[in-house]
Amino acid sequence: MFSYPAHLTARCRSLAAMMHRRTRRRMGFSTATLFAFCLFISPLPTAAANDSSPTAATTAAQNCPATLNFSLRKLNSDQTIDLCAAYKDKTVLVVNTASHCGFTPQFSGLENIYQQYKARGFVVLGMPSNDFGSQDPGSEKEIASVCHGQYKTSFPMFEKLHAAQASASPLYTTLGTLAGEYPAWNFHKYLIHKGELIASFPSHVAPEDKRIVSMLEDFLPQ
């Protein structure tokens, strides 16, 4: 009997849940309908995709989703983190941060949801950027004194990156292209579930906003 591979059905379930939330008031499609449509338009699995040989399994294990196929240095540290190895099985919120912005107090909300959901496989990844309003001009030591010192954050923070489309670092080029939108200001948020980009939130959407929290509740294991 024909069956779709597990990774495809999981992807379609995730997309169906997300699209149901976004369209139910306007179009009224059920999650089941959206799930079936996703499977219908997806390419049929090939023999290679169904290959369960050790070689195929090893190759699949080595594959990394484009969203996390980067190695970045931790903030104010010499340690480099392979994002794929560290976070590909987690639900990840990537945020371009700034130390002197009207949205800087969002550090507190980011820490709150990190503490609330980290045991269920959630992590916040902070990416300092000076692209918008030159609001993060300091050294990495100075940035750390704000996020870790003033706001007592414990989630991972990384080296300073470019998030604006005109000069985007490779991570933000990938996320911006996949989302169809680049950050327009500090504290833009990309939500990634097991390597798949599932949502993009502008700066004014606070970390504890119900739109973010509801998605975490939907995608994280109980």
C-alpha cells in the first residue's frame, strides 16, 4: 500500500495547523482539508526517498535544513556553535536584538518564554545587529552587559550579524528569503520548528503575544 514518508506528513501537519489559524476566519478550511491539499501538491516520494538502507540513513542524518545550516560564534566568546547539530530537533525563535532600542525590554519577555518552554524543546537565539538606527554599536562585552547583565537573559546569544536585507548575513539571507520578508527593525522574530520556518513576526509582536505562545503550544510536545 502506498504511503507518504513520515517527514512529509509531519511537514504537512505543521503547515496545515499554521494555515488553519491564519485562514479560518476568512476561508473556513479545516485542518484536515489543508493537510490533504498539502499532500496532494507535494512531489511524490521517489525510490531514493524510501530507501531505508544504512547508507541512505547515514546520508539523511548528515543533511541539515537550510534554516540552521550555519556555525556562529557565541557572544563574547571564542566558542563556535553548529546551529544544526545543536538545534535541528528543537523549536527555535531567532531574534535580531539591539541594546538601545525601544524594543530592548523585549529581552525580558524572551527570557520568560524561554524559561517557560525550554524543557519542552524550545530555545531563543539572539542575534545582535547594529543595522537599524545604529542601536547596537557597542562591543560584544558591552552587548553582553545589557542582555545578560541588565536583563538577566540565559538563552544563547551570538556574534553580531547583519539582519537588514541590503547587507544581510547568510543566516538572514536564508530566513528572509524563505519567509518572504526581512527584518524591518530590531527584534523581528522567525519561528523555526525542527528546521522548518513556520512563522515570521515583526518587531511590535511581543515575545509573550498570544500569536507566538499559541504556536509554541501547538508545536511543542506536552
